[in-house]
Amino acid sequence: MKRFSQHQFFLEVDGIDLEEEERKWRREKAEREKSQGSGPHSLDSIGVARLP
């Protein structure tokens, strides 16, 4: 029986490099935050309806 680490499994079996995927995710998250601003959001800015 062969044992794989999670990283080895995804890389060898699925062809997914988890470290590269994490880098992409962090880069995309930083770009989203930069374009939206990093401050706290009001309820109106995130589309939450207020009751009368």
C-alpha cells in the first residue's frame, strides 16, 4: 500500500498543486478587497434590506 500526503495526492492523482491554488486564491482575494475597499461594510452596501 502506498501512502500519500494531501499535497502529493492532489498533485499526483488529480494534478492539482495545492500551494499554487492557495497563491491564486490569496491573489484574487487581495484584488477583490482592493477593488471593494477593505473597510467595514454597511448593511446597505452588501444588499441587506432594512425593515420599515
